[in-house]
Amino acid sequence: MSKDIRIRKGLDIKLVGEAEKKTVNATKSNVYAIKPDDFHGIVPKVIAKQGSEVKAGEPLFYSKSNEKMLFPSPVSGEVVEIIRGAKRKILAFKVLADKEQEYTDFGVKDVNALNSDEIKSHLLASGCWPFIKQRPYDVIANPEHSPKAIFISAYVTAPLAADLEHVLTGKEKELQAALTALSKLTEGTVHVGIDKKGNSPFSGLHDISLHTMSGPHPAGNVGVQIAKIDPINKGEVVWVVNPQDLIIIGELLLTGRFNSERIVALSGSSVKNPKYFKTRIGAEVSSIIYDAGVNNSNIRVISGNILTGDNVMPDGHLGYYHNEITVIPEGNDYEFFGWNKPVFNKISPSRALTFSWLFPNKKYDLNTNTNGEHRAFVLTGNYETVFPMDIYPLQLLKACAVNDLDAMEQLGMYEVAPEDFALTEFICVSKQPHQQIIREGLDLMLKEIG
């Protein structure tokens, strides 16, 4: 397989409000929250009860299906609240942070001297295992399985995404420790996709296979890179890890501490001074967005990527896997005859009454308006123009919608995750929830086929 991969299908969504490459410390959050819903498919069992004191890295809960899979507190402090919803479902663990942080000591490890089983045990005991996810099904990896390969995407194409070269520079030592550890967990290769035109911190590291990527979004999606480098067949498993999570794993191995620090890109057209903030997993969103200022109150705050992230309130909390927060105008206004007049200020893959194709480098100020109503699937052929995987997206979506397991298998369901359909959802004239449809389809396959 070529080390130089060029993606031709896709669509770059250029938006105003990109974060300035300047990192400052965010205001320290008083309360940090860990939400079990961030770990899809996990049923939590409480370890740290309300009122108990915990150290950073000490487990708050474990998975009902695997008692060894622990989920740690990002900070030291008191568990002040365990929020529950319908049928006593646990929605969040809230920890009131100490002024001076205390860390659980997991011991410094020489990664070169550890074998595969010892690395697995260490990552499970320290709470770092949830950073490793698997395909198929896009869930936390099963430690009982051995992947045929491990994939890391360090090529960023999503709109307003954090610049990984800025975020990872200076962390090469931690990255190398984590990559060496991961290389021992597979008999295959650790594949890393980097920007062909960039200067990636991964370039000088070893125990990996580098692939230079180019092309429009979704070329940065790890699922697209898997499909181009080593596709998944039935019965096979690959693991994926986010680059910033590698730093936490590497620091654990080098220092023995679970350090939940993240550098978060605050961006969006409603942010007055978009830039990068150093904070921690589960921090209050308000501790980040108000330091940079927002333009008005009619806004939507998104924890995570603008296409795949979660809608949160300003008093909500940063998602466990998220390294960006986006603030854009709320789209609760409507245009009279908006469907029947030329459009100059929106992005569209179509050339019918739209002109974004004439200005490929123009940046747009978009809001959350869907510009249309939900309706049945319309056969336009647009999905295929932005979907670079060797899969029929419309047919797969329909198979998921009617729970046709045989068709889902034959159409390539093992290769995809909800994020791979974020762009088709963005351009969908039918306003169908593609990511939700794929997520429900994957859950059905996991339940029925496993």
C-alpha cells in the first residue's frame, strides 16, 4: 500500500472563527464532570460514592460488562453529586476540585521492558484504556481481543478543528512512549496519517508506519484512512486512538500519573477572541468560553467538532474525547422564499442557484439552521460525491433504517462509524439524521452479531 494517499472525494467547509495559534491557561473550573454517555455502550457501576474523596486517576466507576475497565476522575477532590435520570440511569459524576491537585501514583514504567499483557493491565488499572476504541462498532476496545492494526489520524480536515501540529509540538517524548506501548498490543502495524504539506511531530518517531495524506474533508477521518490503508473484513478488529490521548497515555508511562490536561481549541464566528486553552477533561465550558468572550446570547455551544460534537449549555462540561469547543449563531431564523432565490452566503455541493463553487477559498459565517424540513430520502447522487470510501452510502443508510442485518454486512457496515456520515448529513437535502441512523445500526449489529 502506498504511503502517499490522496483523497479526491469530499468537501472542505471553510468557516470564520478559526482559533489563533496561541495557548493560554483557562480559568480553573470548580466542578468537573464525567458523563458515562461519552463511553458508548458502557453501563456504569459506581465505585466512588457521593461525598467520597478521590485523587486524580482514581476510578469513579467501572463497566458492568468488564470489572477491569475503570473510568477515572480527571481531578482530585470530593464527589459532590451523582446525577441520575430516568430509571436511575447515571448521567454524570461531578467532582469538586481541590485547589492543589493530588495524583494516584501508578508507578513509572519502562515501556521497552513491558510485554503486551503488562501494558494492557497497566492501562486498565490506570483508567487509560477507554482512550482506545475499536472498529467495527466504534466502541471502547475489548482488551480480550488483539487488533490486526492500530490507527491514529494526525491529519485534520474537519471545519475549525484544532491544529494538531500546534497542540502536539513539544510532546514528542510522551507520544513516543505511547506509540511504543501500542505497538506491543498488535501483531500488525501502528499506522499514523499525517498532513503531506505539514511538519508533523510524528515525523521523527519510530515504531509506526507513516502515511502522508492529502485531500478534502473527510480525508482526516480515521475511518477513511483505515479504508485506504488496511480495510476491515468480517471478523477483523482494528483499534484507533486520538493523538491528544496519546499524550495522556505517554505521560502515565513516564511519570506514573494520570494527567487529564487537554489543549482545547475555542473557535467559531460567535467568539470574539478564538484561541487555544489549556484545561482538563470534564471542565466547565463556561470556564473557557467567557475568557474569550462571545458576541451574543443567541448562540449554540458545541463540545467537540462542529459536525459531530454535542450541543451543551454554557454551564455544561467538556466531553471526555473532545479537544475543541465551537460557538456559532443559533439558526432559529427563516428566510422568506429561501428555497427559491440565489444563495451567495452558504456552502453547497450543488450548482443550482448556489455559487460557493465559484469561491473555493471563501470563509462562511454559518448558523445551525438546517435550511429545510425533514422528508423522505431524495435520490440526488450528492452523497457519493463527498463520500470517499468504497461503499454505497444511501443504500447503507436505508439498510440501517429498516434493520436489514444481511444488507448492512454486505454493504460494508463493519468499516464505518457515525462520524464518517457527518458530511453526507451536512449536504442532505432530505435532512435525515445520518449519524443517528448509523449509530443505531451499529448498536443493532453489536447486539445481534457481536
